[in-house]
Amino acid sequence: MMIHDITALAGRNKKRKRVGRGEGSGHGKQSGRGNKGAKSRSGYAAKRGFEGGQMPYFRRLAKFGFTNAAFRTEFWTVNLGDILKHPMFAKGGDVNAETLIKAGLIRDTSRDLKILGHVSEEGVRVKLNVVASRVSAKAVKLVTDAGGSVNQTGTRRDKTRGVDPNAEDKTPKNWTKRLSRGGKKKTGADAAADDAKADAKAETKPEAKKK
């Protein structure tokens, strides 16, 4: 007889496992729970993803999703001291990305150029005409005090935000705040009318309190 010859009418013929009925039953003493431990206690419930205390699988996986890291600005940074030590700039001259590439101080123009103000104790004694995306405040002072000039062209982010690195006020001019939900921002005559109403309410409030 094969297993497929047994009909559904035969039904299941398996006894229920009865634990805790004495050692003679084969399922007494610990009743299949083992010896001590959390699983042998009453009220135990396994938490999803718990692996006995080791780092769970979902935390071992690499994190992914949106990040601003790809949009950060990368710079080639060069110190004034390194520029002054180079024979090309011993008597001054133009300092920009092209001349620094020829001098071997930066690799290429794939990044923005930033000039830092670390120099030796002698300072800057030659006239330099610096053109870079960013120049530190100390470097600007050293170059201008020596009779040179500094022109900061700004990065792509500076141009997008409307920041002028050469100006004293470096606050962004191009704000991109979203309008509040529920309506458009009022401008012109409508905004002036609302301001007038607010002023009128402010003037009438103290009189109402006196009454």
C-alpha cells in the first residue's frame, strides 16, 4: 500500500503531545523546555529580529537613502606659505587655478580653489593678485597688506544662494522659502491693506481695555 492509496476518511491518527506528566512519559521534568534560560520561563516572548544579543541582521545591513553628502563642495586647498616658497611666485604675480596647476600645487580644475592663510614668520612681502573661489579672512588681510589684490569668485552654491564673497555682508540674497499651505503670499496692495488693518486693530485694543 502506498501513501496515496490512503483516503481522506482515514483522518489523522496522531496523539497530542502531553507534557509535564511525569518522567515516565518521556516529556516530564523540563517538559521539552530545556535546562534554565529565558525560554524555560513562563511569559517568554521572542522579539522580532532578536539574535541572542549579537548585532541583529537589520543593523548589520548597509544604510541607504537620501544624503546631502553628494552635494558638498570639494576644494583644492593651498596655503600662502606653499605659494610663496615656490619659485614661480617668489617675486609675486598672479595666483589662480591655472598658475597653481603649472606650479604643481593643485592637480586640475575639477574642484574649487581655496587659499588659506598659513605662512611663515616672514609673512607676505611680495605683491600677489589672487583669484580663487574662496580665500580665508587671514589670507585676504596678508595679501592686501602687502599691496596685492584678492578676488573671490565664489562657488556654485554661493552663486545659487546669491552670496557675494567679496562683500562684507555675506548673507544669502536668494531665499527660496516655500509658501505656507492654504494660500498664496500676498503682495502689493493686498499686503498693504492687511498691514493697515493690523495697525488699526492695534490702536483700538487699548481703548477697549479702558472701557
